[in-house]
Amino acid sequence: MSKTVKLTPPLTDADVLALEIGDRVLVSGVIYTARDAAHKRLVDLLAAGKELPVDFKGQILYYVGPSPARPGRVIGAAGPTTSYRMDSYTPTMLQLGLKAMIGKGKRSPEVIAALQQYKAVYLGATGGAGALISQCIKKAEVVAFPELGPEAVHRLEVENLPTIVINDCQGRDLYELGIKEYRRTAETGDEAVACR
């Protein structure tokens, strides 16, 4: 039975171990943004033995490249980016202590295994709802790689940003569960279950 959980980083192992696929998570507090260009820069800094601009231990990373803010607004549309583009960098980020990522779409088997190994979760946000999601963002500032424009690393202060647990620490995958449920429903012909 899924539940609704409120989370405020920094997160602990206990925080993420308590989450299961399908749980609704309302995120408040400080989170950070990074897309593929920023991830490459971060991994390159690590490879060069240099210090990162952000301590990611216990943090949540939102895969987003926000559009420019209109006058009087904190940020423009801030919908999630397709997450698989970050898959090659994700195990390294999790090794640094990152506890959760927010994005859209499936993750690779390697990422799902790393979530189990490092005790972290992948949260889904609704694609196409960038304008609505931006209303949850109360403050935004660039903290690294400003030359990347919208792909710079931002520090966001959010309030009740709505997400759902797609991959938990136990290696479960909400998308795979959905496919299995649909197949079961299709085989039994139970339309009522299929339309819920």
C-alpha cells in the first residue's frame, strides 16, 4: 500500500530505506539541479582530483534545465529531463553520498543496482508539467558552471515538490510493476483494474 511521505534533505539511509515504489513524496527544502553537461563537468573534476562545488552527501538532485524566469518570478518552467542521459554518471554520484534523484523515464540496470548498493532512490516528476512544478520553487540561484546557462548547477529551495518513487533501495521498479499489472489485467480481461 503506497503512502505519502514528506522529505527534507539532507537525507539519511533510514529516510530512503523507508520508501517503496509507488510512494508519493513531497520534497521541501534545498535541492540541486544538474543535467548531462553538468554531470560531465562534475565527474571530470573528480577525475582531476579537484573539489566539487557542492557536497552531494545526503542531497537530492533534480534533472532539470529551467527556462528563464519571467519578471517577478523565481524561475521559468522547470519540468524534469529524461533521466537515462545521466545513467553513465549516476553510480559515481551515488558513491559521493547522493540519496535521491528526480527525473522522468526509466533507469538502466546498472543504476538500479547502484541504488541498492548505495541506499538511494529515484523519484519521478510529471513530464510536461514544468510550469506547475515551478510554483513549488521558492528560490533559485546558480552555484556552479554558470556558462552552461540552463544546464548550470542550481540551488533550489522547494516546497512540497510532488514526486513518486520509481526505483527504491530494494531494486524494485514501478514501471516494471506497471507492465506486469497491465499484462495480468489484459490476460484476465478485467477492465475495471486496467482503468484504475
